[in-house]
Amino acid sequence: MQNNSISAPQNIVMENRKSLRVSGVKDIDSFTETRIVLSTIMGELVIKGEDLHVTNLDAETGDFSMTGSISSCSYSRKSVMDGPIKKLFR
């Protein structure tokens, strides 16, 4: 039987809404100067703000860091497979 539990905790550290560090990042799905979408061990994380810049992503450890004026961070239940693409694979 396969165990689907998360083996490591995910940490999010924001400093003065100007820098952000996240552990447990699998991939950067998309990024612009106003929005960064991360695939994490806890689901999709959307970061919104202004003048956002990715400063580091270590693929081996899953550590991510960025700078900019951060206005929000939220987890989304939607995935790439939601919407029209999901209908193709039914």
C-alpha cells in the first residue's frame, strides 16, 4: 500500500512583505512581475504583488526565494488539469 503523507514540513517565511522564502517547492509553474505560481508539496501556491523577482530555486532541496512588494500568498485548489484539459482525458 502506498503512503501519500507528506514527509517534510513546508515553511513559508516572509520578511516585511519584501522577501519570501518557501521550502518544499517542486517547480515554478509561471511567473510575471505581478504573479508567481509555484507547485509545492502542499499544492499550488500563488503569490501576487508588484516588481516580483525570483532570486533562487534549488531543485534538489526545494528551497525557493523571491523579492518584491508582496500583496498576497494563497493556496489554490485548482490545478492545470482542471477546466478544458480535464475533459480531454476523461
